[in-house]
Amino acid sequence: MTRKLRMGMIGGGKDAFIGAIHRIAANMDGLIELVAGALSINNDIAVESGKMLFLDPERTYLDFKTMLENEAKMPAEKRLDFVTIVTPNFAHFEPAMMALDLGFNVVIEKPITFSLDEAKQLKAKVEATGLTLLLTHTYTGYPMVKQARQMVKDGAFGKIRKIWVEYPQGWLSKLSEREGNAQAAWRTDPKKSGKSGCMGDIGTHAANLAEYISGAKIEKLCADLNILVPGRALDDDGAVLLRFDNGAAGVLMASQVAAGEENALKIRVYGEKGGLEWAQHEPNTLLVKWLDKPTEIYRAGGGYTFQSSYMTHNTRTPGGHPEGYLEAFGNLYRNFAQTLSAKIDGVQPSPESLDFPGTEEGVRGMAFIDNVVRSSQSDAKWTNFEI
């Protein structure tokens, strides 16, 4: 490629949390430039946000349909390469389908859609068009998560037997949705978030991480969802027993009412010979535990001999310089951009560049929500993981 990829954004105006995160991630490697946006359903905010981001006023739109229609008519040297969708869950599907129909590749904030049926339709559309879709399951972008996955894949721990993954937060310990917290308001609204709150928001991250690192797929589950803050419409806490297709047993816990917790995602995976532990609060560290020798501490950076190509590809700084959420997010965007640029140039992307979540993970995430809710509503009965 001899130019940057051109990005358009739907949602993510000046008061939105995740839109700014996406823009930072997209800018991190100098491969992408934001050139157009329909940044808010509020016209004033849309215009003001466009000005703040120095967008051409003619490419600052008041609705996504006008943006996509107009951008599709642009000459090749100005036309968008992809669209990033950072709206609430209920507003993912329509713009994504329209973008694909008009020939635009897509980046979409997790979860992929509002329902499993929509996710399946979107997956079929991506396959039919041959276009590329990135789903921003951020935690798969961390270097030590890449390392953990590769060690499991290489058989370092033997057959995987047990997976624990937990994701406690405390930010919804009060009825914040009725206290002016916009993030809480839409995330706890079934009409905007979907049939699950906590499990749909962060439980899907935990399930995705368990499958990504272990290489195994959930095939059965037993779920107990709770509403622990009186007056809330969707679950804010839950636990799930898991069975994987490789025979491993698992436990998943997610809560948004663990008062005092911030974003304490942690996973432990154990096999016949040993296991590993990774925590998002200490992302540069991977604990590697052995049956017959002391625990080893693996650190990102530093040029150690244990490092896989997938880890080094996603490591940005020398050892001892912390890499966190923004860098992991940036890795997803960079891998997507490298893949898209290679496709435009007619060459094969590297395996490391192709390592990012897409529609398969999106469909499984929506299926996870459906099956967890179904199990919980059936008095926590074991439920086959149906897609």
C-alpha cells in the first residue's frame, strides 16, 4: 500500500466512550485515517464532533444511510475502505449490512448484533461479499494472550482439562441507570442491549477468551443469572458451568456488582502437565505453572527464547514498558489493516495479521448469550450450546 486506509465511523461522537477508544486504536500505527463520520443521532453533536475531529464538513453526516450512500459514490481515490460501527447493540446490524452491500469492509464493536439471528445473517453476508469484518474482542489483542494461546496450541501443557475465567466489575453496584449514567442506561435496557445485561456485556468477553486461549469450543453449559440491584431490568451478575468439545470442564463468573472491582478479567487454563494464568490488570505477565517444577514468570518484550511469532508481532515496546488496553485494541486494528491492505494489493496476509476476531466469534458470542439465558430460565439446567 502507498496510502493510508480510509475509515468512516458510525456513532462515537464527542460524548461517547468507545468511539474515542476506536479512534486512538486506529491511529496508533499510522495505517488508517478517519475521513468521514455519522457520529451521533443528535444533529448538533454530529456536526460539533465532526469539527472537533477536523472532518471535511461535506463528509460529516447526520445519519449513517446518507453517509454510506454518498461515500459509495465517491471516486476510488476518495472512497472509504471500511466503516467502523460503535453504536449501542441494537444499532449494529442495519448499518453493517448496508455497508457490506455497498462494498465496504466493516469493524464492529462487540457484541456483533442484537440477536443471534442477526449475527447469522451478517456472517452469511460477509461470506457472500468476500469482504473483511473485525469484531473488537479487545482482550485477544494482548501479547501475552497470544503467547498463552500458542503454548496451548503447541501442546506445552498436554491435554487441557480445566478452564477458569472470571470478569468482576463493580460499576453497576448502584442503580446508576436512573442517576444519569448514559452508559448504564442503555446497557441495562433490554430494548437497546438485548436479552442479557452482564453476561451479554462482559460474560461474552470471558467466554471468547476461554475459547481463544484453549482452542476448544463450549458445547454445554449450566447458567445461573441474577439481578442483585433491585429495580434493574437485566442480569447484573451470573455464573456458568462449562463443558468444552475437548472434554475440558470450565467455570465462568461475571459480575458488574462486585463493589470495588474495576476490570478484573482473569483466566486460568490447566492441562495434564501444567497450566497458565493471565490477568488483565497485569497484562504483560503470564504465569506458567508446572506439575513438577516451580512456576515461571513470562514477561512481554525482552527478546526471550519462549516468545512465539504471534506474541512478538503484537508487542510494541521493550521489556518493562507496560502495554495495556489501548495497545491491545490497536493490535486488532493493525492486524485488520494489514490484512485489508494485503487484500487490496492482491497478496496473502501473514498468519499473524489474520489473527483477529470476526463473524465466527460474533455468532458464538450471541449464541452464548442465548444459551446462558435459556439455561438460567430453565432453573439452571444443563443446556446444549446451540447455534
